[in-house]
Amino acid sequence: MFDHVSIRTRDLAASRGLFATVLAVLEIEPTSDGESLVIWHDFVLAGASEQRPPTSGAHIAFAAPSREHVDAFWQAGLDAGMRDDGAPGDRSQYGAGYYGAFLLDPGGNSIEAVHRAELRKGPGVIDHVWLRVSDLVAASDFYRRAGEAAGFAAIYHDADRTTFTNDESEGSFSLVRGTATANLHIAFPGDEQAVQRFHESALAAGYRSNGEPGERVQYHAGYYAAFVLDPDGNNIEVVEHHRS
């Protein structure tokens, strides 16, 4: 579902330690660890700056191998100084066999470990993402357009929430009415044509470009992407990693 999801934090060293602690309990280890960011598969933690403020109001859930892993994640977070945002337990309102626990990171983002009756597939570690949005209709329109280019679609919609996926077994993201999530970055995978369609369609509908289609060799050779700001200013990307 996701190429990567990035959040920014004011204190990267402190947040790195907290995330490393709780994700290790879920058997998730870093795939890259540098001075300015840490990567766990499709999840990225980066330092904030004046130009790139910290993320707030996001919800990111990580797939847990078992209910016992969910319990251990929650306890490890509390022991490390994270705040409780929901004790381990069944959440049948989210689906049969849904067992989750919730913590707050230093920026107030909600971090979850979830075990489902059917485990998600794919190489990533993120199960789902929720964005709070100031205008559900506008946000839903933006992400429907993005999905037409990047290959995902809405599977649920009501007055308070819209949920998108490309395959329910590979994760999802939802838009929820509320105080808007700020400064979140989500990148969706696509080919070169998808990158171009995404950017062209969004700009034609009046959304703001945050980077036209092109190669970003600072990330790696063949990294071809475009960036558009969603209605609440979050940086949304479609990326092809191996452009030849």
C-alpha cells in the first residue's frame, strides 16, 4: 500500500530511542539508520526543522505477529516513558479478530500495534494510517484523484470517514473528520506514468505542487517522483524507484 510514510520529530535522538524500543518488541528492526533519519522498512522517522515542522495528529499502526506482541509493545512503550493512548484489547468495531494497543509519541502522534485474525501481506511493517482532516469532502476528492493514478481506491465512505486501499491484505489508510493532521508525508508506489498522472491530475484540479515529476538522485539513482500538497498541507508523493 505504502512506499513509505514519514513523520518528523523535534528531538530525533529521543524519538529514535522510543521507536527502536517498541518496534523491536514487534520484531521490526531498522533497515537504515543515519544522522538525520531512521528507516524501518516503509516507516521513516526524521528530524524536524524550521522549514520542515514536526508531524502532529497522525495515527500509524504497525502489524504485530501475535496478541502477546501487542501487549509487550504497549508495556515497553509505557516503561520507556511514552503515554498511554489505549490499553491492549479487542476492538471489534474495526473488524473481527482485531486486537490493538495505542501509545502517544513525543509529538502527540498515535502509534498502534495491531494483530488481526488474518495478517497483512507484503514487505512493509505499516498496517494502516489515519489522517484527521478539516474537510472530509475535499480530502476524499484529493485522494480519489491520487488513487486513480497510483492504483488505490475508496472501499468505505460515510459522513465521518473515508477508507482507501489497493488490497485490504496489504494495508489501508483512512481520512477522519477532526483537527487536521499536520506535516505528514506519505509516498505511494507507482510507475513513471503514474507519477506524471498524479501530478497532472492534482494540479488540474487546483491542488498545489510540492515538486514536479523528476529524478531525485539525492535519494538514489533512478528515484523518479512528484509531490503534491493535500488540502491540509501534507506532502503526498507518488514514486518510481527504478527508472531506467
